[in-house]
Amino acid sequence: MGCPGTWRNSKTSTGDTSSVIDGSIDGNLIQIAILVTENAAKKAESIRLFARPWPVVKLFRQFMERNLRPDPVPDTIWNLPATNA
């Protein structure tokens, strides 16, 4: 897994923060978008991540799971809801 090649941050029209990261895994491009929504007190209310393309996201997920174990993250976090993989 390589270091992120490009990292772009911006504020949305609603004041939320968005970041887009371009990176690579085994020579394959992966793009991850992060949206941080703030409440009235300017505290993070939600953090959403979106990634593509799926075959490379799967490689990223496998890399993270392999390198974060053993850890306190429960197995249910690693299971994908649609596939229970």
C-alpha cells in the first residue's frame, strides 16, 4: 500500500468539510472521499467515507484487516452487511 498521492480539502456550501484522497494499492488507483458534518457548536457530528473502485477497496480492506489484528475492533465491524464476508 502506497502513501496518498493527492489529498484535497474543501468546505461545502453548507460549511461541512470534504476531503478527497487519491492513493494506490498494489499499483491500483483508489479514491476515498471523506465528508465531515459539523453541528452548531462546530463539533464533528458525523464522518462518512466513500471509496472506489470496489475491487481495489476490497484490497484496501484486506490490507487493513491483516495489519490491524489483533486489536479491540470486534469481528462484526469487519463483516460487510450485504455479504457477511
